[in-house]
Amino acid sequence: MPALKAITCRYLLFTLLLSMALPAAAAGKLPTHFGDKMEAALSCRSEWSNEWWRSYFRQYLGDPLRVWGEAEWFEAQNASLGGNKVSEVFVSLPSSGALMVGALIPDQVETVRKNIEASMGFAFVPLAGSYPRFLSKFGSVLVGLPNNQSKWYCARWNLGNRP
């Protein structure tokens, strides 16, 4: 019996060490749940925190490309979100006053809008302003950028009532 216990202990230790090594090895490879998690967050239909997304992006996308605009930006590996190919994803820094997760899509906002509405089944309404912006009933925002790209994001403002 002691030999069996020793083998069992070694097997359990090996399994534990292997499971700890797998997430690090997975960096740079999108998991199958990436699209579902991101679409839920971008459409403002899930709970999340910037710390959770920073950890998630680092695990699966590696180190950020840059820190800009109070956010960390990551290579999105051409993920498909809401019927659109995405070039980058971003999450706000913990020091930011916003809890924000978003995506940069290399296409015009009207095309992006139509793709999201067709694939996800909710609509955006235009917002007044000097540049194209759209809002969904869930609080999801689409912004048309001057370089014919679009940002799709969900933001929640930290008013002191959230961790």
C-alpha cells in the first residue's frame, strides 16, 4: 500500500504542476469561450471588473501592446465579435475612474453596427454629437473614428459604489 500511495501522490503532484503550467502556455491562443465572454461584456450584459479582464487578456493574449488613454491594449488575434473581425481589445486601468472593456474594429461604424445588430439581435440608436456614436438599450456604445475604424465598448463609471 505505501507504494500505491507514493505513486498516487506523484501522479497528483504531476497533474497539479501540469495544470498550473497550461494557462501560461495558452497565452497567445484564443480560447473557445473568448467570443462569448467578450460579446457579453461589450454588450453590457455581464458583470466584470477591469482586474478580471486584465488578467484574462494577459493569460490568453500575452502582454499589452501599449498603455494609452487610461487603458491597456492587446492584440486581438483577429477574433470575431458581433460579426466583425477585431484587431485590438482594451480594458481600463485600475486607476481609471471607469470600468471599461472594448474592441477596436478596422471597419466603418455603419458596417460594424449592421453586423452587430444582425448577429446579436439588438439595435443601436444614434447619439447627437460631432462624430458618429451609437448606444444600445443595454448601454453598449459604438463610436466611429476618423480613420474609418470603430470602437465598441461598455463602460461603467466608478462612483465609489463598486469595488
